[in-house]
Amino acid sequence: MRSASKRPSKSERRTRTGLSSWVKVTVAGPGEAGPDALALRGRIVVIGVGAGARIDLDLRKLMFKRARILASTMRARPLEEKAIATRLVEKAVLPGFASGDLSVPVAATYPLDEVAAAYDRFKAGGKLGKIVLEIQ
């Protein structure tokens, strides 16, 4: 059993040989996990492209790891599928936030009167986490 201090980040699941899953909400930047960090038969799951939709990816590394890339979006799904997904998140994910096992990463926080600077930071990309505006 792992100690709490050695638990993987919320977007990663580790095996003894590497990451079994790498969930990408943004494009990888320097120092972020990539195909080299994947376990054998690992997977990359793309669920958003907030920092850009293009990456430089060496497909040979994916082939060597026998890895998979999965991607999805809610936007194009019918309302019924969105409702089912929402209920599944409500049942399987939200309890993790309530217990503290899950958290939302925050890249930067700005006071409301610095909304322009916050937007500039958002547009710059390369962030890992949310840009938060504080209302005092």
C-alpha cells in the first residue's frame, strides 16, 4: 500500500513501471509527463485542448510502449449522453472532492480588478490548472 506522500497526482495513475494513464487537459509543456513516462500498454486520454490543439509526438515511443490515445468531447454528444455522463461524474467523481482525495489544480489567482492580466495569463497557455478570479 502506498503512503499518502507518494500518491500519484490526480491526473495520473502509476504502476511500478510508469504511468498507466496520463489524462491531458492541455498540451504538454517542458517537464510534464509524456510517452516516456507511460507504462507498457499505458494510455493518453485527451479531454480538452485549452492550451492548444497541436503537439509534437514521437509515435515510435507510443508504439514501443504499445500505448493508446483516447480522446473525447461532450460538445457534440446528444443531450441524453450528456445527462448520463453527468450522473456518472456525480456518483463516481464528486465524492472524491468531498473527501479531499481530489482537488482542482490552480495555476494562478487574480483579484477581479486584474481581469485583463488574468485573461492574458489564460491566453498565454502552458498552464497546468485553473486561472481563478477572486471577488472580495
